[in-house]
Amino acid sequence: MKLSKKQKIAIAAGVGIIILIIFSVLFVRGCKSGGTANVDTTVTDSNVSNIIKLAKTYAEKGEYDRAMSLLDSILLEDVDNEEVLALLDEIIQMKKEAKEAESSANNNGNITVDIDTDGITNAMQDSISSMKDALAESNKQAEENRRSMEKLMKIQEEQKIAEEKRRAKELEESKIKKQQEEEKKEREAKLAEEKRIAEEKRKAKEAEIAKKNAELKKKIDAVNEELNLGKVALSTGDIETAMKHFEKASSMLPVDEQPSDYDASVKSEIAQALYEAYEKSESKEEKERLFNEAVNMAKMALKDNPNDANSHYILSQEATNKKDWNTALTELTKAIQNNPNNYIYYYDLGKIQYRQKKYSEAMRSFTTSCEKEPNYAPSRYNLGVTQLKLKNENAALSAFRKAIEINSKYEKAYIEEARILSRRGDFNGAIKSYEKALEIDNRNVESTMELGSVYYQAGKLSKAEEKFRKAISMLEPCSDLTLTKFNLSTVLFDQNKISEAEKFAREAYQEKDYVKNDKTKANIIYNYALILDISKKVDEAIPFYMEVLKLNPNHTKTKINLGVMYMNLTPPDVDTAMALFLQVYNADKNNFEANNNLGNAYLLKEDYANAIVYYQNALKIDSKNLDAKSNLSRAYAKNGEYEKAKESYTELLRMNQKDWDAYIELAKVCIQLNQNNLAEGYLLTVKEKNPTFKAAEIDTLLESIK
């Protein structure tokens, strides 16, 4: 088929459009290839010129975008490249002019492409549709490339700004660093100068100190010389000379502008020397002066150094002498705070606490003193005394024995050990300890008296008598002398030395007013009354018994003995006696003597039933008492209770086969029971074993039962 001219033009136009579309696609792809991150934008000096040439070639061919993309790759590395910037501006202008020319040509030519779509084949229509789609895609891609380029240019601009800021910052940091270095050099120079000046001052100061120290040493040597001379004078007892040297030493202080530790130490040393001399002195006047001087010097030392432990200690001793315990404790506490290792401070602290009855605190202080100095015997001894107050007898005994181990001549420790052993009933051990104490000091009256008491408790009456007599020979009139005479009278009485016993009992009574305790005084009077009573001096004894009751209305033994005396009067004063016995009984129903004597009183009053009751009470208290058993047997018989009497007497004879009266009384009971054979047997037993005992009475009884 032959195409018309119009159809040929339409086909040519379509082909042109297709070519244009293909070119556009290729261009876009080229732009994409050149504008993405796949392009190596790293530009070196060697290929910059080649890139510029290529960009010019692209521009001449009308491929402005490709040319500009190449130039941008250079600018990414060198944003200030003037040649590239100029070329870029030139190409932009060329692109602008080309667009304007194209636009003008289209407008001026009024070219209208009239495509007769009716004459185009279906294949051509498909081609045109595809070209339209390609063209739309190309336009879309072109738009994306444009946006990418804008973004890239924005990034380049930001990079440029950032680079400018970086360079500015580096420049500023460089300036600051340079300034700092200059300042450092200035400081170092200044420090070097200051060091030089300081070194010069140090050397000058050292020279000054060396000179001053030489002078100071000379002064100190002079002070020490006076101090030593004073101590020597003290050792010889020349207090006046000593005080002159001490005063001279003090007058040379302070050795510096301000009081120093040395000044305080010198005054403290003087105070200590005076205090030690005070402790050694035997003259009352001398001791008083030395102590006062020590106290004054200690106060002066504390003005220079409030923490001087030795001076605080001396002031604590001053307070102790005045019995100002609170001040003493305060000063000792300060002494310990400033010298916590001084065992004497803890020792004296314990003594004050003991005086205040703060026994637990005293125990801790003495314990600490022992820890600081294990071989100081007085701390051990006082720890033992304190443990006794706390009822820790075992610990006390251990402490006393440790004191003896440290010092075998510690007399007081032996005495305390002896007292503990005596209380425990270890009389032999106590005797040994007392004897050790007396070996150290045989004039110790306290040990002598107490040893006499231990000998008495041990049943060694002659030894007890010996010690009491020795104690009496050493004592001046006092309470101890009175008590020792009382004790000696008891020992003599037990040895049946009645007349001597009465003599010392009377002397003790005459000297009783030395004793302040009324109960003790009552015992002394009772002892004298008892000896008179035993000596059958009843009339003399009764007033003394009454005197006892005035001092001690509850003196049980006096009431019993006095009651017995009233019962033994002719005629017996049973009612008065019973009144006394009942007083004892009402106070203590388990008192054996009260019950037994009440039985005796009721027996005298022939009130056998009550007599039996009290005798039974007495035997409940002491079931083996022979007197009470005999009394009960007799009361049964008197009351006609012969079977009980027989049983009681039989039991009595099992307890004592030599009670001859019991045989006779049992025989009488058997006679009442018509048991004559038994009665005869008991009587013949007495006649056989003790022919002279109540022979006439026995014969009469034997005759009555024949």
C-alpha cells in the first residue's frame, strides 16, 4: 500500500519521538550513573584536567547535566577551585541559552504535528503508547535526578560550611594553645624565681635556727643542771637547797618567747621530784611542805601544758587527801587520757572507786593496772580485796596468792589468804598463812589476835591462849584489847582455868566501853555473868545477866541461863523462869533449849502433859540429845504412862549404856508394870558394873521386889 504524504510525515514524526525518547532514557541513565554514590567522586590532581576537558566536551554536545555532574565531583574535593567554578557558571549559562533558543524556535515556527491516528497501524499506536510511558518514566527519573542534585548541592554547601567552621576552630584552638604555652612559660619562670627566693630564705632561716638552737641548747643545759642539782639536794634531805635550784631552773623558763612543752616538762619533773621526796619523808612538817610545793609546781606545769599527765596525777592526790573524791576522779581520768599506759594511775583510780563503794568499777581499774604491769603486787592485793566485796572469794584468793608470788614478803596478802581459809574451815592452812605474816612482822597485833582465834577454832587451846596473851602484851587500852581479854577468858574457861578466866572476863567487862557496838558489849557482859554462874556465884551473876538484856533484849542465851538460875533458886521461881523461856520460844519455836527448859518448868509444876509436849519438841530438834530423852522418860513415868516410859528409857540406854540413873528409873517403871524380873535385872546390872552408884537406893528397891 502506498502511503500518502501526510502518513509519511506522521510516521517520520513518530520515529523522531521514539528516537527522542530513547535518547532521553539513555541520557537519564547516564545522569543516574554519573549522579549516584556509585561514581567515585574522589578527584586527584592528576586527573582534574581530564575531567575538565571531558566536561567541556559534554557541554559542546549539549549534555549540560553530565558536564555539570563531572564538575561537581571536583568541587566535592576542592570547593574553592576557581577554574571549575567558572566553567560550571559557563555551562549553566549555555544550558539556559539552549533552553531559550529551543523555546523560541518552537514558538516562531508554529510547527504543528498533526498526526492522523486513523492512518497509523495498531503497531504504531503501541509504539507511541510505549514511547509515552517511557517519556513519563524519563521525566519522573529526571525529576528524581534533579532533586538528588539539589540534595547533593545542599550537602556540599553544608560540608563547605562545616569545613570553614572546622578551620576556624582549629585556628582558634591553635591561638589558645599558643597562649597557654606562653602562660605556662610565664608560670614556670615565676615558680623558678619563687623557688630561688624560698631557697635563699630557707638557707637564711637554717642559719638563724642553727644559731638559735645553739643558744637554746646552752639555756636547756643550764636548766637541766639546776634541775639535777635540785634532785641531788632532795636526795640528801636538803630541801632548802633543792628549792633554790628548782626556783632558779624555773626562773630560766620559758626558754622561748612562748611557753613550750619543754617548759612544762621541766616544771612537771620538778613536781614529780618533790612528790617522790614527800612520799619518802618521815617528818610531818617536811612532808607537808614537799607536798604543797609539788602541787604548786604541778599547777604551773598545767598552765604551760594542760595535758601533762603527771601534774594531773599529783592534783588527784591533793584531792584525795582532802577526800574530794569527785575532783580526784576527774584529775585521774585526765592523767589516764594523756598517759593510758601508766599502771599507777589505774591503781589509784581503783582505790578511789573502792572508797566510793563502786566495786565493779574498782575491779576493772585494778584489773587494768595488773594488765599494764603484771608484777605490781599492790594492784593484785587490792584486786583481791575488791573481789571479796563482790563475793568472788575464789577470784580474791587467786589474787592474794598472785601478790604473794610476786612479793613473798607481802604481809597483808598472807593475812587475807588466812582469813579466807579460816572461813572455809581450813584451819591448818589459815594457821600457816598467819604464821607467814608473823614471820614478816611478829609485832602485828592483828595477825596475832586472829591467829589465836583460829587456834581456838582448831581446838588448839594452849596455842590460842599463847597468842591471846601475846596480843594483850602488845595492846594499849582499846576495843581490840577488850575483845582479846574476852577471847582469852573463853579459852581459859574451856581449859577449866576458872579463876583466871574470871579475872580476864572481869577486866573485859570493866573495859567494855571501848567497844561501841552494843551487841558485842552485851556478849562481853554475858561472858562474865556466865563464868560467875558456872562458879556458883548466882547472886553476882543475875545483875550482869539483867545488864545484858538492857543492851540486847533479844539475847537468847542470857534468857535461858537466867531462867535456869531462877529454877535453881530455893525455892525455885518457876513462873519467872517460864516467862523467860517462853520469850525465847515465841521468838524461835525451834530453839532446843527453850523447849527442853519449858519441859523442865512444867515438870516442876507437875504439869506432866505439857512437859511431855515440850520434851517431844526438843527431841524433834535434836533426836540424839540424852538430857531431853531422859527428861521425856521421867515425864512419862510421872504422868503414869509406864509403857511409854519403859520404851523411852530403853531407847535412852541404847544411846548411852552407862547411864546408871536410867537403869534405876527403868527398874522403877518395870516395878509399876509388875515386871519385877526385868526390874531386878536392870538393878543388878548397875550393882555389877558400878557397885558404888546409889547402892543404898538399889538395895532398897531389890528388897521391895523380893
